[in-house]
Amino acid sequence: MPGSAAWRSSRTKVQAHRDRLRAQGLRPVQIWLPDVRSARFKREAERQSRLVARSRGEKAALAFIAAAADWGDEA
């Protein structure tokens, strides 16, 4: 349908969508996160895990995390 008056490019559609969102008081935000699927991320996570496993405070830290995460039936 490229010849019809109703046809709009992807760019036009996206811009109209963004305009509607802005009219609702929203704004775009771009967030960059580590790629958890990458080999580099896996190596670094394993390296940090080994360091934590060898640390003196590991048991206390894990106990604190477990206590903080235990919200009982309220969650």
C-alpha cells in the first residue's frame, strides 16, 4: 500500500506514538545494562563469586541477605 494516502512510514508511526506518550506526561529514558548473556559477564560474575566465597564475612552477609529477604506472608 505504499501508494495510498493511509500509508505511513515506520518513522512517522513511531514519532506519533512518542508524541502521544509525551502528551500523557511521559518522557523517554534509555537505560544501558550489562549483557548477562556475554562470556565476559559470566567470567566476571564467577570471579566475584569466588572472592565472596573466600571472604571471612560470607556467612554473616548471607544471613543478613536471607533475613532481609524474608518478608513472611506479607509479600
